[in-house]
Amino acid sequence: MVLKLSENIELTDDLIFRILDHFRRFKTDYAKSVGRDIEMNKRIVCEILKKLYKEGYLEKRPSGMLKRKEAKLKKRVTTEPHHTYYQLSEKGKKYLEALSEKLKNK
């Protein structure tokens, strides 16, 4: 799958895998933190996350207190979220498994 973004960045299988794998490892996160992990601009990552959300691979985390066990990169035990937090949906988990197999067999 290759999707075009406004910044002429192609959303390739490899990039999608890196982003979805981030959520598999860290459970719940927001654009700036994902951008730091995959070394990409926060604004671009935010656009990618919105696109993956619209496709159903990510879901928004309900508002309310966020515990460190839900977002492994958080420094405090609990915090009030000030960002849009995303997490993997079931569709995203299945697609991540399929991408993992596809990229492994390349």
C-alpha cells in the first residue's frame, strides 16, 4: 500500500510498519513522541496518524487520566493527556502481522 501525503512523502509499507510497530511496543502514544522514535517531523507524523486513524489501523484513546502502564514512554505514573493519543486497533494489529511477514520475506 502506498498513500500520498501533502508533503510529497509516500506512506510506504516500511513506514507504516515502523509506525504501527511503535504502537505495538509502547501501546498508547501521540505524534511528537512517535516522531522522535522514527526520526520524522511531528507535523508529518500527525498527518500520517490521522490517515491511519481514518483507515482504521489506529483508534483514539478515550480521554481521562493516562497511566504509565498504558503509555510506556510517559515519565509520570499518571498524567492528564494534553495531546491526541492513539493506540493500535484490531485491524491495525492484524495488518502489522501481515506487514511483518511481507517485509520479512523481501
